Amino acid sequence: MEKTINITLKVWRQASPKAKGAFETYKLDGISTESSFLEMLDVLNEKLVSEKKEPVVFDHDCREGICGMCSLYVNGHPHGPDEDVTTCQLHMRKFKNGETITVEPWRSAAFPVIKDLMVNRNAFDQIIQAGGYVSVNTGGIPDANAIPIPKPKADEAMDAASCIGCGACVAACKNGSAMLFVSAKVSQLALLPQGKIEAARRAKAMVAKMDELGFGNCTNTRACEAECPKNVSISNIARLNREFITAKLKD
Amino acid sequence: MTTINSKIPAGALADKWKEYKDHQKLVNPANKRRLDIIVVGTGLAGASAAASLGELGFNVLNFCIQDSPRRAHSIAAQGGINAAKNYPNDGDSVYRLFYDTIKGGDYRAREANVYRLAEVSNSIIDQCVAQGVPFAREYGGLLDNRSFGGAQVSRTFYAKGQTGQQLLLGAYSALSRQVNKGTVKLYTRYEMLDVVIIDGRARGIIARNLTTGKVERFFAHAVVIGTGGYGNTFFLSTNAMGSNGSAAVQIYKKGAYFANPAYAQIHPTCIPVHGEFQSKLTLMSESLRNDGRIWTPKKKEDAEAIRAGKLKPTDLKEEDRDYYLERRYPAFGNLVPRDVASRAAKERCDAGFGVGTTGLAVYLDFSEAINRLGENVVRARYGNLFQMYEKIVDENPYKTPMMIYPAIHYTMGGIWVDYELQTSIPGLFAIGEANFSDHGANRLGASALMQGLADGYFVLPYTIQNYLADQIQVPRISTDAPEFEDAERGVKERIQKLLSIQGKRSVDNIHKELGLVMWDFVGMGRNEAGLKTALERIKEIRKEFWSNVYVPETETNPNIELEKALRLADFIEIGELMARDALLREESCGGHFREEYQTEEGEALRNDDKFAYVSCWKYAGEGNEPELIKEDLTYEFVKRQQRNYKS
């Protein structure tokens, strides 16, 4: 049942944030189509190490599509050509024998390269720190069922909350905008009574931080939604805009 | 001989925690600002602890090895979190959650700790809802529950199949709020490489900045370890690639006891291994066992035909399928605890009834549920899990049964802590999966999230104050102190040693060898001869590692091979400790199954007369056998019984 393919990889190599990067070409034979894309890169790295060369640095951790750490731009798409998956869930069966595969890091001013394919996404943490929470301390909380929440609202909040913070939306956007990421958190919390109370404050604080960190504007190209591995909808951006405008009008 | 004090408060089971809190020492707000606490790890335990301690006004330094606290592997927990709310009115209570957890752990956990866990479980749900965690709800607007293994009530709260993600993002948001307020300072892409002990107390850590490669020193009045479990000792596990046991090994070598290392959980429903390039195993949530039925073919010739690709599972008639869990355990059926389900799967496959190309798989079938509920209901409950399965295996589980097989998932053993979650080193605490405390020899599903958050939100923020109350006069110690210097030198020498070996084998190559030894001899079925073989083989692997590993010295960082090598050195120590502990424990209990000790029906056979204790291992220096210290598990409130999931 197991099938193997031979591939050529063009991989972005860059020694440090300030160094000049370039593509290196590697040939790999006998890659199992059952293996994941990152397992294929493991094979490449084993080969490089055996040749006493430096392995390719890339971010990855859970390898089941939920931690949001993996971040590769594969053949011109964030997380590669398959739909609704992160790079770690992309499988080699999606590629043809003899294919040349181009692997790049996220390209965005707000996500500088650390080394090779690894980028710095600290800006996302900073945006959340600016206001992506409900301001409650631990303890002294009323019973969880004290406030009923309509199921459709709760479900909609869950859909927005499924964002994994990978940054594919920013990488996909020609403006390098973080609107999908920001709007997902703003929506999740604005939809719930617990988060509604400070919705205006939150929207303003997060948008201000996003602007400060050098992310671009949203021009509704919908590239973010198309490339999002978790199908976060751009209707969240509309909700963010509503929250933001209402907040600004009140000022 | 070393003695051990678990500091369990006296009194009735239900009053212990209240009694403790009523009489413990506290730190006043002005003094809290003067006290520094290091929290290592940002998973459910670490993030919730760092956030809560920051809220209280302590000065917190929080470390994680990933680029963001939100990546910690708690995020991958799928199914849910238990609490004794009894919203469904189906007979649940704090006592019943306590009892199920004690029984599920095969009577090898502390009664007082487990009762406290059950007691605070309800506050966790309240807390998470207040943070905006979008738990699943009924049409009436109230919270929904489902069932997990080892329970006859529905007490599991969930957020689709992404409960861990939502709970972690809740803790992460609380943590982020404190970072904004300046009470918590975050250190991302940092890895702890040693703890610093001054005058017998934990006073800081040595950590390596993974981006620059620089080894740095950090002082604190107390250090908290929330770095998760050591399942990756097996190379293949459901843990994340970066999950490691190094913090645990470092503090073990400085004097913290390692408790019950042999207790590892093998999860029954993982996607089977596909080939030698495989890097990790993917879990399919236990919640699937609410509606999925587990079976293998009844006839060997059918199993053989399926393995050869000549027969499809959907071709098999109902009477030709053996729903072996329902057959063996009528009362709990497909929802028996994980250890029981895993062993039953192994038993069927060993007997020749396994499916898949390797014969190391059983079916998890949803056809009955789809007929009963409709595909849409099944999709609403498990859609993301089905999608994940399809992306990995390339088969549609709505049309053909899933294939699953057990895999290493969680470690119940870990750093020994007393009732205050303090290790045997004063000022050093361990929380979440990193400690050993609440799950005995087997953890029930949906209890890891509960324990991580219980420790971080509701237990440690109290108990750590009892320690810190008499530390308020201690000034911040300079990191130029000789103890910091020594610890840093030790770390740098270890790194230099690894870089200087310049051998022939890669880190992963040696790690895979260790993993196979662990799986074959320290896995689901263990026996004396096998464990002795494992101890021999691990010795050889250690020698091979320290003489023939190749770690490149890179001009710039990160140096990913060096990071892995440092972790593998510690996994080798843990592997040996696991085998040693498993050899000592001449009984079967929970996840620890010694083939010599089983009932006639193949169930785990405990020996309460000889082994009703926690085995605590104390490091005795390189090359020496560690000292065994026993903490007796006296049961005052529950009668130990042979676990029964049949009737």
C-alpha cells in the first residue's frame, strides 16, 4: 500500500535576522506519501546532519494542527496546497513524484525571520496583552450557569475562538494585515455576556496595538479567510469594525 | 534513612482543605510586591499559576520554550474537563468524583489530594466561563455535559473537540492581562537547564535563551515547575515534539524526589503507527467512545483477509464482529478506563485479531451512532476529530470505521510533592502533569485539565504563601552569588561536552532506539526479564549517546540539534528510572501492568499488603543506584477493592 515519491526542495535558508537569505536546493528520494510534510523535513534534516551540515530550522510542536506553531509557506500558500490544515497536517500524498516544492517562512514586516524558516510572532502576544481578555481575577466568580447564553451565540463564539494564532492570515495578506486574528478574539468575547462589558475598550486597545506594531490595513481581499487553516470567517472583521466604530463614536 | 512528610492536614476528608486554608500563613499585599516567583511552563498549570500569582501582587517571571505561551501542549487536549457540578442531575457529587478518581487510579493516589481536586473542580468551570471560554451549551442556554471513561455520570464539560485549546487560551488571556499590568514578565523561547539551590532552598534557575544561545541566570524567592510529563521518553507519543522531562530531571539531580516513574498512561484511541519516519502519534479523543463502538473481527480468517486488503470492515456482518469491550465489561462497555481499554486492544491484536496493514489496530465504529442520530449530529459532536483523522489517514470515518491503537499519552508519575505541592526541596514547587500527586496509577479522561487548572488557579496560590510568609525578610539575592556561578558553569560544561563528542549518530537516531526499548520492555506489558533487559539496554544507550552522538556547533542560534540532545540526555535518565521503578513494583496497578501479576481473566492484580506506597526515588550521584523512599498510602476513608467495571 505504501507509495513513495522523489522530490526536489527549494528551501529558504537565512542564518540570522539580519543575514541575507537565499534558496538552497535539496533532492529527496523515497519519501513515503503517508508521511506528513514535517516528517519529510525531518528526513531532510537527518540527511543534512549525517552530512555534517546545518539542519533547517523551522517552528513546530504539537504536530496535530492545534498549537499554531508551524508556519511554512509551501508553494506559495501558507500551510501549503491542502485546505483547512496546518503544515503539520499536510501530507506528502498531496504532492506528485518529481515535483519541485518551494518552502519559505512567513513573509511579513511584523514577523521578522529568526533563522531559516522560523519567524518571530511576538507581535500577536502583544496584541492579546493589549486587551484580548475579560478582566476578571481568579476566584469569587458566580456559578457557571448563572448567565444562560443562547446556543447559537455560544457556537459562534466558539467558531471565532478556534483561531490558533499561527499568522497564516497575515502571511496571506498583501497588506500584511492582522485583522482576521484581532477580529476573531474581539468577536469571541463580544458575543458572550462575560466579554460584552468591555467590548469597546478591548476593540480600541487591540486595534491601536496592531497599528503600532506595523501590521497593514484590511482591504477586503479575503485572502486571509481562504488560507486560514481553521476557517475563521471574515464576518468577524465586520463585527470588529462595528465594535470599533461604536467605540470611537462614544469618544 | 530519609523520612517523608506529606503534610496531610488532620480531620475529616471533606474538611481538610478548608482547615488548611483557615490556618495557613498568608503574605500581606505590600510584601507580595517584594517577592519574586519563577514559574517554568505556560500550559494549563503554569499559565494559570503565573496569572493568579500575578493577580495577587507577586512579581512573577514566567518561562516557556515555545514562541508563545499559547503553544503549550495543554492546547492539544481534546475531549473535556471534569467537574462535580451535577448539572444533569444524574447523581454526581464531590464525593463521587473523588471516589471515581481514586478508583480509576487503582487506589494508588492520596485520598486528601484527590478530594481537594474534586472539591475545587466546580470553581474551575465558573472561572473559565467568566474568562469567556465558549463551552458547549444546550438550547436553553445552560452548559452541556458528556461522559468519559471510568464514570457512570455525565460530568465532562467541553468546547467541541478543542477543550484544552479553549481552557489554555483562557489561562493565556488571564496571563496576558498580567503581562500588560507588569506583574508577570514573560520569557519566551527560553529553556530551563538547572535550578539554583542556596542554603538548601530553591532560589532561581539557569535558562538558555534558545534564540541567542546565551545561558542566563534568574533569581526568585520560590520556583514553580509546570513543565508537563515525560511521555516523549518513548520517542513516539501523543506529546508535542518539544515536550520533555528535563526540568524534572534537573531538580531530581538537585534533590527533589521522583515519584512513581513507572506510572505512564497508554491511551487506547490513537491513530496507528504508519512507518519508520513517523515523528509522533495523534490521539483521537476519548469522547469518541461515547458514540463509537470498538471491535475486531470475530474470526481470525476475516482479520487476515482484512490485513491482506481482500476484505473491508464494512463487509463484515454484525454477528462476525467482536465488540470485545462490551462483551468483557457489560457495565461500562466502551467507556472503561484507559488502561483497561488499552490492554484489551493489545490482547486482541496479540491473539491475531488485529486489523490494518500491520495487524496492530482495532476498529472504532460510528455506523450505529450515525444510524441512530444521523450524520449531522455526529458531525456536530466530533466534526473536527473526524476531519483530523481523514487528513492523516486519508479515509472517511463517516463511511468506514476508524482504526486505532494504544500509544503513550500521559505520565501519572512525576516530581514528588506534599499536600502543599512543594517538592522535597524547600521553595521548589511542582504543578500539573509535572507532579505525581492526584492520578495514582492511572488517570481518568478529562482529569488532566482539571488537575492542571486546580493546581494553578486554586491550590498553589494558597499553599505557596504558607512558604513565602517567612521569606519576606529575604532580600533579592544577586545572581553573581557563587551558587549561580556554579550552576551556570555546570550547564555550560554539559553543552560543551555534547558539542565536543562529534560522533556518528544523530540525536533522533539514538532517541528512536531508546523509544523502542521503552515500548518493547517498559510499555503496556512488563515482566521481570524484560525490565532487566531494558535496564541493560538503557545503560548501553547512555554510553552510546555520550560517546557517539553528533551535535553540530552552529554559528547562529537556534541550534535545534543541541536542544534535542540536552533533552535526550535527560530522557535516558528517566527511561532508566521508569524501568527500575517498574521492576521494583511486583504487582499490577492501573497503567503499570506486570504480566506475572494478573487475575485469571487477565485484569491487573494489585498487592496492597506489599505495594500500597508511593515509590520516591532520591538521586545518589552519577553511576550510583538512587535511594528508594516509601510514602505509605494509608486509606482512611475508602476501602480498597479489586477494580470492577463489569457489573
